[in-house]
Amino acid sequence: METSNIRYNQTFLWLICLVAAMGGFLFGYDWVVVGGAKPFYEPYFHLTTPSQKGWGTSSALIGCILGAILCVILSDKLGRKRLLILSGALFTVSAIGTGLAGSFNSFNIYRIIGGLGIGIALNLSPMYIAEMSPPHIRGKMVSVNQLLVMFGILAAQVVNWRISLIDTKMPVDATEEIIRQSWNGQIGWRWMFGAETLPAFLFFLLMIFMPESVRWLVKNGQNNKAIGILKKVGGEKYARNEVALIQKTISEEETAKVHFKELLEPGLLKILLLGIFLAFLQQWSGMNVVFYYAADIFQAAGYNIREMMLQIVVIGTIMVMSVIVTIFIVDKIGRKFLMLLGTGSLALIYTLEGYLFQIGVQGLPIVILTLASVAFYSLTLAPVLWVILSEIFPNRIRGTAMSVAAVAHWVGNFSLTFTFPAIKENLGWTLNFWLYAAICGVGFVVLLYKLPETKGKSLEEIEKILNKS
């Protein structure tokens, strides 16, 4: 059906897209808000050991893993809309509960609840948008979700920074005891988490009024409801043609339905292991250390609390700008080139940063290298991973394999974030950065020899290349 002959209801489409993408915004906010709050809640809860600090920063990731698994089990049974509504409720409860937490245990319980919301939103927000969008604008609309993830990250960093400035009486070089007794140490960090309540509750309310995914409706025999929704998108003829196309696609997918045990076949297992390696590499490239522990890095580089918070805002700004650039170049430059650029650049930057810590250099050079690492990561590994994962898996195993890769992604995130305080304490900043440099170096070599360039190739061509390699 010629798209040029269809008059799309752009207002309706963008309303659906932006409401669903609020899940991406909340994911970004909840993901990094802990990094700016940790200089204040750690003294409040008397966190002193590496395991306590690691658990406080990473506990939400347990919820992320469980949320990803929950989507695999329930998204086809309950639908996208219900789970996204649940995600909004979980974000709201987490924001309020974390802000009011009276003990470290309750703090982590509410962080895990928020993690469940993250796991659901990360999986279902882009899926819901894709299933509701006309093919010719699907890529643009799904990319809005990734862009709002970055805006969520930036929003968390700005909120943390502005709240930290409210307490004008706290010295810039305050000790932990002074921080504990200050307004920021008692109240300020709570508002950093609590500020998420309004957008979370708004997402919860608005999703109630959004339609269910038309693809899910057709798959569950509710064709009339699907047609009614699609009429609002592009009219009667468009609605009936789309429902017929969805029915055909679902029929083909059911014929090619795959079970988890089939992933262990030699040819498929090799591709799956490559996907898992890519997911772990993105996490163990060390960048989440910068996101979660930026305050520690800048403190070690000689900056006070207020200066640290401002530097963290700059990190978020660079991330947003870098992802926007990637959207425009990924189909021109190529996936493999960008991944090699990312791993190679990060290996070099971490090597230099570790050397500067070793010889005692502080201040601006550390900031410049940290911001450079954020820029290269946000331009390459952060967005390109998901492009590659959506392309390298054969058609009949793509959904199942992507679920496995998503779980591997969160396991890698948790293992890095939880172990970092202990690694830093035992290795120091120099060896810590050199460790991540070595990981990126290994990643560069593996990608150079094992990852095909997927730019401009059909999914079938990519499958043949991987089976030969």
C-alpha cells in the first residue's frame, strides 16, 4: 500500500510515541540519579565498606534483571500497555519510597522496585512504539525513545546539581560528618529521588488512556479493536491492510517459533555468544563506572562537591549531543567501524587517565579525559550495540536471542557496578582504569576478527556471513 496516498493522523501518532517514550525518560532518570545522590546518602546511612557502597549503587539493577525476565514471560500474555502502566506505578512507588527511606534496607528495597520499572520500560517502550508506528516513520519514532533516555539522564544530573546548591551553608570541602548533619545529607538527597514522582505518576496516568498495541490485539484475536485504533492512524483502508499484514507476519513467526534449547545448536550458539559478548563488553567497557561513580572520580581529581555536581551535568549534556550525532551517521559510517572506534578510543583514554592518576596529576586533565570517554562511548558503544543485536541474530531466533542478550546486559551492569568499590579499593584508580583499558583492548581485537560489518546488508546476508565465519 503506497504510504503517499495515506493521510496519517500525526497528532495521534506522536502522542502515542511521546507518552510511551516517557518510559525511556524515566529509565534514564532512575538509572543515574543514584550517582549524584551517593555523596549524601552514603554518609547518612553510614556506608563505609566497599560491599555496602556497591550494593547501594547497584541494588536497582537486580530489579532491572527481574524486569527483563518478567517481560519475556508476561508481555505476550498481558500485553504491552498493562505492563507499561505497571512500570509507571513501580517508578512512582520507588521515587516516593526511596525518598522517604528510613533505613538502608528500605532504601534498597525501593531501589529494586524502581529497577523492575526500568527493566520493563527498557524492553517495552521501544517495542510498543514500533508496533504502533507506520513503517516509513518507525525508525524515527523508536529513536525518540533513545533520545528521551538521554534527556532523562541529563534531567537527573541537573536536578541533583540544583538541589545540591540549595544548602548554601555546607562548606564546599565538607567532611562526611558535616555532610551527614547538613540539609543535603538529611533532606536534599531524598528530593533527588523524590523529584521523579511527578513524571512517573504522569506516565502511569497517561498510559491508562493509550491504546493497546495493535499487534498484540491481532495476535490475541481482537481484530475489531485493532482496526478501530488503526482507523485513527490512517483511515479504514489502511487499518484493514495493516491487520491483514500483521496476521500474515504472526502466522509466519508461529511457524518459525524457536525454543531456548535450539539456541544451543552449534551455528546458533556461536552467534548467541557473540551477542552476549557484545552486551558484556558494553557494560565492562567501564563507562558505567563514570555514570555511577563520577563524584568519586572528580573527588579523587581534587574537585569539591559543588564542582563535582556541575561536572556530572556536563557529562549528561555530552551524552545527549553524542547520541544525536550517532542517529545521523550510523547508517553512513557503519556499525563495525563505530564499535572499533569506541573500544580503541576508550582503551587509549583509560590508559592515559590511569597514568595521570599514577603521577599525581589532578584537575582539568582528568575532567577532559573523562568527558572524552563519555563522548566516544555515547557516540559508539551505547547506541550501536542495540543496532547490531537487532541485526546479527537470524530471523527465527531474534526475539528469544534478544531477550537473552538483554538479561546478559543487566547482569554485566550489576556485576560491574557492585564490584567496582572493592576493585577500586584493592587496585587504586591507576590500575582500575588500566583494567578497563585492557578489557576494551580485548574487545577491539575480538570485534576486529569476529564482527562483520552489517551496514547496507540485508538480515539474510548478515546471517550467511556469520554462519561462514
